[in-house]
Amino acid sequence: MARGATTNDAGGFPALTSLGQFLLKDLVLLGASVWTLSDSSRAAERRR
């Protein structure tokens, strides 16, 4: 992960900071977008 995305203040467990949560949210949204794009592409291809 990016520098500053985690902190060790949680008793030795690397907890996500607000930056880490932001990056993780963006990765999830990017994955959902790619999945939707591929699903739509396949549906459009079947209609031809």
C-alpha cells in the first residue's frame, strides 16, 4: 500500500488510516466499473 496508508497505533495491528480507506474504496469502485464494462460489452456483442 501507499506510504501513510496504515498505522501501527492499533496495538501492533496495521489499521487503515483515512488515506488507506480512501484508496481501498477507489480500488473497489474501479473493480466494479471494470466488471460492469465487461458485462455490458458481452451483452452488446450477443445482440449483434
